Amino acid sequence: MRWRELKQGKRPKPSSPPKDETPKAAPLVERFKAWVIDMFMIYVPLLYFTTYVILDGKEAFQSNNLAIFADTALFGIILALFWSKKGQSPGLKAYDLYLIDSNTKQKPSFIRSLWRYVVYLFSGVTLVGLLIGFFRKDRKNLQDLLSQTYVRR
């Protein structure tokens, strides 16, 4: 649109996407960057607090499997709360991305968000689930497919 047309008050008609278009997930690089932000803003402080405030230091934390499991579970619960209440975690918000339920096109429920995190842990262990997105047109990973969610702009 030209400046003269905008100055005269002529606004372009918004183009609506075709109805049959399937939603595409956000780029994998941005999703990875958002995950790194979530790790540094939520998970690292949890680990630090557990290691130096609750336990006696690094050696005590490394030998305590319950503390490692509790921190991982608490991180998942916090992420699921963010995803179900706001549709965004701090990392997703930094890149203006949203987690959407594929069925309702709304924010996912807490249980669906928690399931997504559990599947993500499994995907991270096998690495296959994380690499699926590189070979699919819609860029969905295993956690997106099994939890019926996707990250969009």
C-alpha cells in the first residue's frame, strides 16, 4: 500500500486465509530458541534452588535421583500451567508463539499440556521424535502429534 493511499484513509481489505488450509507449525529454530529460554528462566533456577538451598551442593544433588526427578516433574507442571492458562510459556512469548490445541483451536487443557511434556521427554531420549519435524511439511514433532497440539505464530 502506498503512503498517499494510507494518508487518504484508504485501507487495504484484509485477506482471509482459505478455509481448507491446515495450520502450519512455527519454525523449528524459533521453537528451539523458545525452549532454551524456558530452560534458563524456569528449569535452571529450580536446579539451583534444589542444589544449593535444599541439598548440600553439587555432589548431593548428583547422587539424589529423587531431587532430579522432582525438579524435572516440577518443571513440567510449571510449563503445563503456562501452556494451559496463557497458551504461552516465557520462551514462546519471547518469540510471539502460541501453543494451540489442534481440535479446539484454543489453549490446550492442563492434562493435554502435561501429556505433551511427558511425550517431549520421551522424544528427547530417543531423538527420533524431535527430528520428525524436519521431515514433515507441517513441521510437527512427536509431542505435537501425540498430544494433538501445535505451536503457531
